[in-house]
Amino acid sequence: MVQDGRLVLIDFGAAAAMGVDGRLGFDATKGPCDIRYSAPEELINEEHWEVFDAYSIGLILFRILCRPMWDGDTFGVFIRGLKEGKNSLDAWLVNLVLGDKFLSKQPWMTKTRIQDALSKATRWKKALWAKEGISREEEYLKLARIACGDEKVPGELGIYELGEALEILNSSDSKVNWQLVRGLLARDPSKRLTPREALDQLSAGG
């Protein structure tokens, strides 16, 4: 919904009041949700109820950033890949790199280094293949730039197609950055950004 030129997101599903003195309209055992946008916990965690929809917002934000995902089928491919990677955005990205035909033929893509990359895919503070001095985020962008963009099957998604989104996430001028996206898409609700924390990051520019 657009109001006065600004994008406004509204929850058209079930709503519940989670006050300190009681719960109104809340049932911990059930609730409607779209499995494509649902947080990994699927049902609201009473201890961290305020971050349940934050995960969905993170998915919407990431989908907006990634132009190929504007197509519903391609977005579905992303969701399946994300779940196969145990809801880790970094594990999903590493699998995209490994699945690229051009990158898979590079001399540094040895079996040993592939296994090493898979084992530390979710530990994103260090690069996987690049030398010291480059961050994982910079490595993703570098790999996207040299990846193969030819012979793509419709509906499939490769690291090459994410170049534009990675440019935005890596830009020092962008308020929508890795810290925000990773924070909203954290698998553990106790580590996920609350809506207030996300807004504070956006206001502060990350």
C-alpha cells in the first residue's frame, strides 16, 4: 500500500495484542501464515513474539533488492534453497557459488576447499576462498561479477543474477546493508532484530 508517496506495509493476517497483563487474540498452537514468508519457528515464540514478523519483512526486503526474485517462481526457488541451507542466507549464497558452471571450474575450487567452504559457510566473518584482507561480503560481489551469466534455465537463480543486489548491500552509502538483512533474517529469534532496532539502524544509516 502506498500512502502520500510512502510505502506502508500492513499485516492482513491475524493480529494479536501481546501485553504484559494478558494476551488477546493469541493462540500459541496455531495461526495463519504463508510458508514462503514465515519465520523458521513457524509459530510465534512467546518470549520473542515481536520479531516473528521482522523475519517476513527481511524476506520482503531481500526480494525487493534481488530483481530476479520479482518473479514468483524464482522467489520460490530462493525459498526452497534457503530452507535447504537451514535458513542461513550465507549458506544459500555459498551453494549458489558452488553451483555456478564457470566458478566450479576455477583452479581454486578444489574438493578440499569446497568442503572447507561448506563447513564454515554460516561463519560469515571471514572470506571462503579469497586471500586475507577481503570480507565475505566483498568476496560474494567479486564472485558475482566473474560468474557465468549464460545458459541459465528460466526460473533458476545464480550468483551472477544477484550482482545488483550485492552492490547495494555492499555500498557504504546504502542504509539497506548486510547488517540489517542478516539481522532481520536471523534463524534464532533471540538474535533477530526487532522492528524498532531495524528502524533505528535505518535512521542511523546502519
